[in-house]
Amino acid sequence: MSMTIGSNSGLYQLLNAMNRIESERAVTMARLSTGQRINRGSDDPAGLIALNSLRSELASVDAAINVGTRNQSFLNVADSTLMEVGTLTSEIEELVVAAQGSTVTADEKAAYQAQIDANIDAIDRLVGNAEFNGQKIFNGENRINAVTNNADAIKDIKVYSRNPGVTGNVSLSVAVTAAASHAYSDSSSGYDLANALSDDAVIQVTGKLGTAVITLTSGSNSAAIRAAINAEKETTGVSAFAGTGDNLTYASTEKGSEAFVTVSVISGPQAVVNGAATTKVTGSDAVVTVNGRSTMASGTEVYYNDNGLSLSFTLDDDTPGARTITVVGGGATFNLGTDLNSRTALGLQGMNTYELGRSDLGYLSSLKSGGANSLTASGSQGLAIAKEAGQQVAVMAGRVGGFNKYQIGSTINALNVAKEELSDAVSQIGDTDYAVELANLDRQNIVMQAAISLLSMANSQASSVLSLLR
């Protein structure tokens, strides 16, 4: 065996191994101290690229969740406001009903009117003050705007939603092929009364709005019966008018298949209903197409849904013919995902008392003292208006609540699942596995200690050679 003190390749190999182990141990210590498996690009180049992509996507999901939560808060304010307005419109309806009848004194009617006035003022105040983060909700800023080429024929256009991805105006061609009709009885099937009543009679009149029991005295002629029935038309939604000669015709005050007339004799001569104990007739809805497609109508109210666009309007003139509606944009825009292609727009109509109602009936504001439909006004449509206003509030509340639950809420739920999966993927790639790294550290320490021992032995060999030279 030779013993030299010259160049020793084994010694250099040992030093290189120690340097390599020290580098590995530095990486392991960095992972253990930071909790991150990748602390520089050289740790895992491909993993770093994947990790940055996942983290970017995760940041987008987090931002979308925050936006969705903010949107929910906005819609919750709108929803709670609509619920309060709905309660007030229901109270107005109850007050209008309570104020009917000859047993109500003038003082009582004045008290009811004062309560109606207070409720109307409260609605306007609630709607005017509804805001989120300084932004008014129901003042028209969030309305989806639409115009028509025939403002006399089409009224009360309400656009509930639109697709913001569709650029430019959206034109709708409205064609009325059949007009809506009242529920009424003609001379062949109706309630004819050629002569005065031979005895007292009690009849029950029922329509879309409700039921009234009316007492008719002996000797009442057609005009007297008409007056008695028309005195209750605000309660029942049924009016009476003279047909041919003294024939008596009953008719609904509104048009449409939901409007109906039922008259029955509780006691007295059956002549009031032309010998029939009970007869029911219904009206018919307008027949309308929009852009060549049949659409739903209830009386003269038309509802259209297609390609993300949802709207309704009233045919103030429903004679057959063509009209045009143009949707010109607007609305409250909400982002439903992590990119701009997932936006949608919700139309939040003005909900003040000058807009709640219908053009052919009147608006809720007209129920105030001195208004055309106050409790003391002749031919008041107060009950029908209150019902219509309540229905409009309910529809808007349903749309806001449905949008909040099924659009915003579902989006947030899906984003939370995506966040969970992305976080797991980021953790798998980027987080330190402490069990593995501690095992690596133990191995590296053992190998380093062995290398140091071998280096000591190599140094001892050189010393032995030198001792031979003494």
C-alpha cells in the first residue's frame, strides 16, 4: 500500500459531497423555516409556474367572492325595503276595504283616509331613503330604460333584466292580434230584467276583487239595480250597465281571463239572474307576439322573456296592430364570476307611489286625500289600484330575492367550492411536507457527520506520512 501527501482525488470527492449535502440541507432548512416548498425558481421550476398560475386564479376567486358578498348586501337592503313597502300596500288595501259600505260614518272614513295618506307618505320616504354605500336603489338610477314608438298604446314598460353582453339597443317588434275583453254577459246569456222586481231580493256578486251581498227592494227597476251593484264595484270588480232596452248586463271592471263575474240569488225573484241560480263568465287576454314569438299576457299586461331579457308592459290601446319597444340599456350590473363575460343586469324600477299602479287604473298616489281615487272620490278604483301596487311590489321583491338566492348565492357557493379545490392544489404544490423534510434533514445530518468523520480520517493519513519523514 502506497502512502503519499500529493493530490488526493478521494479527498476532493469527499469535499464535493459535503458541499452538495450542505446545499441540500440549506434548501431543507429554508422549507422548514418558511413552510413553503418552493422558495426560489431553482427549487422546482415547473412547480413554480403551476403555483403562480393557481395563486393567480385563487386571487381572482377570492375577489369574486368578496364582490358577490357585497352584491348580496346591496340586494338585502333592496329586499328589506320592498318587504316594508309590501306591508304598507297591504295595509292600504285593508283600509280601502274597511272604508266601504253605508255603515261607515264620515268621521271613520276620514280617519281611514288619514291612515292611507300616512302609508303613502311612508312608502315614498322608504323608497327615497333606500341606499347602499351612498347609492340610491329605487330612484331610477338602476332602472333598465326602454322607449316605444307608440306611447299612447304601450304604457308602464318595466325591464327586469337584460344581458349586458349584448351591445347596442335591443328592438322588439310587438304585434297585437286580438284584444283583451271584459267578463260580461250579453242579452242571450246575461242577466235581463225587463220589469221591476216583484219582491225583495238578496243577491251575491263576486268578481276578481271580492264578493258583496246586495239587498234589492221590491219595485227596483233596472236603473236602481245597476246603481246598487255599481256602488260595490270597488269591492267586487263587477259593474252593471244597461243593455238593450231594460236588459241588465253585468261586466268585470278589468279585462283578462282572471277577470270574472258570478252573480247568484240568495233570496227573492230569480229574474235578477234571468232564472239561473249561478252564472259565471270570464274575460279573455290579449293575444300578442314579440319578435314573432307568442308571449304570455294577462288581460292587457304582457310579459316577455328571451335571451336574458325580461320585461313587462301594459297595452293601453290593445287594438290589433304593430308597435315597437326599444331597450336602450341601464340597470344595476352584477359580476357573477371571475371574468367580465359573466355579468348580468337587474332592473330595479322606481317604486314610489307615482309609479305603483297601472295606466288604465291609476297610481297609488291618487289614493291620497283629494286624489282621483281617494275614499271620497266618485268612481274610485282605489282597491284595484292597491291590489295592483301590492302585486307589483311582490313581483319586484320576488325577482330581487330570486336573483339574490339563485344568481348571487349560487355563484358564491360555486366560488367557495372552487376556492377550496384551488387552495388544496396550491397546498399540494407549494406547502412544505414537514414529515418528508424532517426525514431529509435527519438523513442529511447523518451523511454530513459521516463525511466529517471521513475527512478527519483523510487528514490523519496525511499526518502519518509526515511523521515518517521525521
